[in-house]
Amino acid sequence: MKHIASIVIAAMATAAAASPVLVEVHGDVEFNQISGGALGTVTSGESTTLSFMLDSDTFLNSGAFPTRGYDIDLASLDLSFSGGASLGANLGAGTSYFSLRDNDPAVDGFFIGHPDGFPSPVALDQVGIFGDFGASFSVTYGDDPLPSLDILDALGTYDFTGLTVFNMTIDDGPFNAMGMVFSSMTISKVPAPSVIAPLAFVGLCASRRRR
């Protein structure tokens, strides 16, 4: 039993060092000019959710701005609509970042894009006229909600409180092919499977010992 306990402690230490984080962005479709594929079935008024996973230890700090970009796990990305359409990321498109702004210079915010640059879309698994469609997202808050650039300090729900600017679109090259009205975003810490499994195993062993 001591050996099993040591496994659990090691697993919990690993989880503490790197925490999986789920980002969920919600909105409502304002217009859609896409005519084909999964995105072409979406109609105005549908609700939508863009979700993806991050690792709290996998990030890139900007060399010029108070921003930090966390690598988006492209395999976890899902763009879904209340009408039934859903789409993932183009897994071969290269790294995309979910970036935090803290006092940049007097506002906080979040955006999809490289921390050294401007917001830029994450490539989706559907081709438009100018290449892959891309999901763009950015929000700016003037009420200083972020204490740091650590994603674990940013856990919580963000809505219109303190919001000054937002952008939520599906882009085809330089054009906004679909527009959404942002409603809220939730950033939450996800329990690591490496911890859950050993704990469940310990519980099973304890149960067997009591019989």
C-alpha cells in the first residue's frame, strides 16, 4: 500500500507542475456568408462554442509586450453550433496560441494569435476561397481582471463586465465570412487523468483489503 501511495504522490506532483486548462468561448451567430461544407449549414441566430485545451506549462512570452501565448492543443479544438454543425482544427497548420494581455499598456485581455503580434485566426479543417477558414477571437477588458500572465491566475468566467472591445469571426483570408456576437468565456482547470487513475486504483485496493 505504501508503494501505491508513492505512485499517487508522484502523479499529483506531476499534475501540479503542468495543469491542463479548458477554454470555452460562447457566442451567437450574427451572419453567415459561407455556402458550402459544415460551416455552410449554419444559420443566423444559432449559438456557438469554440473550445480547446492548453497546458499551463507550455507557453511563449513576448519579447516586446506584456503578453504570453499558450500553445493550443489543436487535436482538442472544437467549433460547434446549436444547429448540429461542428468542425475541428487543421492539425497540419502549425502552432497557434491563446494569448493573455496584462496591463498592455492599460488594459487586459485575451486573443488567439502569437504573443508578439496581433490577433490571428487558428486554421480550421475546412477550405475556403483563400485557404483554410480560420477562427478569430479577441476580447479586451478595461477593469484589470488579470493579476498576471499565468493562465492559472485567469481561471473563471468572463462576460460583458468591463468589456471594451471584442471580435469573434470565421475568416476566409482577409474577409469575415461569418460573424458572431460574443457572450462569455470560461477558463477552467481540468483534473489530470494521471492523478485520477492512481487514486481510483488506490480506492479499489483499499476496498479489496477490507473484504
